[in-house]
Amino acid sequence: MQQFWAQYWWILIVLIIFFGSFYTINQGFIGVITMFGKYRRIARPGLRMKFPIIESVHKKVSIQNRSVELEFQAVTQDQANVYFKSMLLYSVQNADEETIKKVAFKFIADRDLMQALIRTIEGNIRSFVATKKQAEVLGLRKEIVEYVKEQVDHSLENWGYHLQDLQINDITFDKVILDSMSKVVASNNLKAAAENEGQALLITKTKAAEAEGNAIKISAEAEKEAARLRGQGVALFRKEVATGMTEAAEQMKQANLDTNVILFSMWTEAIKNFAEFGKGNVIFLDGSAQGMENTMKQIQAMMMKPVGTSQK
């Protein structure tokens, strides 16, 4: 056996060198090959060959998206502490050779890249928040993201990376500030509720007043119409009475009778109506012959008085 290895040792060396010249690059990675510590070339995913011993795989660069969570504090212009929780999504800019060289040799390790990336983003957000007031920060998520991407993209490009997305998931303040903000919101809600209630009450009272006014207007119109109809009825009644008395007087003249009989008949009818519709009321009348004569004279005087003359 020793004699065999003594004769064929070179075969073992050839096999080691042969198999040592093959290597694989996984999908989603790009290999960086160096020769004696100096950059030589890049290797795409798959089975690859290299010069054994003199070439080595310096690093495998991931071209997949990577994410990291950030938690940090910033101070607003009015000296309020703001606490951020965000998620950072980044990746290698592209798979070009120059980009891969930047990624492979700019930082010693991924830990150094992460530290520089996180500190850069935190610094940009802090500088932006320092120019804003506490009340403005909650509504500036989109503006903060756009500002950070604009400021950070140039630095990441020099490092061979690209910022895919920055999501600010949570923005909080100190407990004292949160309590005061809750009180402000509660007071605003109470104010809005009071205003709405006042508006509703005003509308209710306005509608009630309008309804009452309309009712009064309708009632007045109805009373006006009723009075007009009553006036017309009285006028027609008087007209008919006058017509009837005129016809009766003419007929009595033609019969050579005294027209005072008509007045006597009206007087007796009046007394009869007093008795029928008096409903218990006490009415004092002079029922003597002299009293009737005086009443008849008064009625005759009224009948003989010219229409349209006034009493002096």
C-alpha cells in the first residue's frame, strides 16, 4: 500500500486540484472572485470554475430585497419627544459588475453597512422633524418618507444600494402629550356635539315658529272669509227684508189699508222671538198701549227719515 501511494501520489494531488477548481453560486447571489486578494471578476449563479489555490471566492453578494426595523427618537421644533417605529426595505441597486464591486468592498461586513444605513436614515428623519411642530408631525408621514428617500438615495447609490421603501408604522409621543391630545380631541368633540345640538334646536324652533305662523295666517284668512260671508249674509237679509216690506207696503196701499199694520206685526214678531229664544234672560218691555204707541211712533220716524241724512 505504501508502495502504491509512493508511486501514484501525484494522482491524488491532481484530483484535489481538479475538484477544488469547481464551486457553486446560489440563486439570488453573485460571487466576487479575487486572485491573491485582488478583485478578479464576478460569478453568476450556477456551477463555476476557478483557478485552484490562486483564486478564491471573496464574498457572495445577495441581490435579494432585505428589510430591517428601526426604533428611534426625535425632537420637534417645540421640544416635544417623538418616537418612531419604521421598516426599511432596501436591496442592491443592480447586478452590474461595478455595482457588485461597490457592495463587496465599500464595507468590511454587513454589520457595518447596517449601522451606516440606520444612522443615516435616523439622522435625516431627526433633521426633518426638528423643523416641524408637534401638532404637524402626525400628518407628515408621507412627507417624511419622501424627504428621507430624496436625501438617502444619493448616499446609497455610492454604496451600491437602493432604498426600495420606508414605512413609518408608528408615531407616538410622551404620555403627558398623549393625554393632553386626548383631552383636546374630547373637548373638540364636545364642542361639535354642542354646536350640532344647538343647530338641531334652532331648526326645531324655527320650523315650529313657521308652522305656528302658517297656522295663524290660515286662521286669519279663514276668519276673514267667514266675516266676509257673514257680511254678505246680513246685507242680503236686510235687502230681502227691505224688499219684502216695500212689497207689503205697496199691497196695503193698493188695498187702502194703513201701513202701520206692518209695523205692528213686526213689533209683535219681535216680542214673540224674545220669548222663544231668550233662554231665560230677563227682558223688560213696556207692554202698555201707551208704550206700544210710543214705539210705533219711533219706528215711523225711522222709516220716514231720508236715507243719507245725519242727525244734527
